[in-house]
Amino acid sequence: MVGEPEALKTAVLEAMGAAIAVIDMRAHKGQHPRMGAVDVVPFIPVKNMSMKEAIELSRQVAESVAQKFKLPIFLYEESATAVHRRNLAEIRKGQFEGMPEKLKQAEWKPDFGPAEMHPSAGVTAVGARMALVAYNVNLGTSNLDIASDIARKVRHLSGGLRYCKAIGVELKHRGIVQVSINMTDYTKTALYSVFELIRIEASAGGGGGRQRNRRFGADGSPDRHGRLLSAA
């Protein structure tokens, strides 16, 4: 979604309400780490909007959602209230199943909402950040261990490239695996650097890189609009 602040705020609240009403995380399984029916709500300044303003809007939405749906909310990235909450991967650790115990820890008390998990909707992270690039590299192997090992070596959390998050994913319908990557600041770590590191590691481990797929976050908007940002 892209729009002016107040309109976007209303749309996000309505969308979250619809999701919370129909998604029951107790019946959900999947490969990607997740912790809630509405897992994460990022606000991205697009045009005539500062990061500071996006942060303020994210906090307004977080507070409103927490009050309306009795949902625990963590502020992350630029909106984070503590260093250990900036990284979404750190907040997600434990996933939906581990959140009841995690929320009992003082350092993981939600920024807004109750200090206990919503029974069906879990928890949500809300925050302001720059545009993110989802960058996926398919490997010429069906061995998920190879993809997971390469992901561990390239992601920053494990000592790899700065601004790089990565996990190994199995594409069963294609008989291959993938290194699925989120670049949180593609202006500071180049995409080709990530691909080259994956190619080197894949060659050493027998999973030669085959293909690159890119999805870019919002980076523009129609001229007729005023102060715009994106929520995805």
C-alpha cells in the first residue's frame, strides 16, 4: 500500500483487523519464520516524508492496534526502543510457538499491548525502515542443508555481510533449494557482493548458483500525491 499518512493509517488498521479475524496461527505451519497473523508492518518513507515522521506514524499505529485488538506489539528497525529490538530476526526468535515464554522475560516486554500472546494472532512487529530488497538465489541442488549452510555464512547475524538476512528454503515443486535473502540496506551492501559470496560457497559445497530473483520495495510514487510512504 502507498498513500498519505492518515489514509494509510486507516487502511493498515482495517487490513490488520481483517487478518486477525480469519487467521489462526495455531493451525499454521511453514518454512519461513513467523510469529503472528500479521507478522510485521513496515512503514517506508517514499516521497516528501521523513524517516522521523514515518517513525511517529508507526508508533501511532502500533498503539492503536494494541488497544483495539489486545495484541502485543514490538517496535523494530528505526522505531525500536532498544538496540536488541532493531533486528526483526531477533524479535522473531522462538516464533509463534515460543512467544508465550519469551514474553515473560523482562527484556521482551512488548512496547504496546498486553505482556501475553494473543491466542490466535500471536504478536506483531511495527516500525519504520528504508525500502528492503528481497533477493533470492536458486541453487542447483535439492539438498536443503547446503542452502541453510550458505545462508548462515552470508547473513550478518552469523558473521556474514552487513545488512543481509538469509535462510535456506526448499522449493519442492521444482526439486531445488534456495537462499532467500532480505537486504535491509542495498545502498551499503551491493547485491552483486551477496551473489558472488553465495556463488563461491555454492561451488565449494556442490550447490552452484543458478538463478537470481529480485523484488524491490517501493521507491517512487505518482507526482499528484503529497507526503507519501509505503506499508508492506
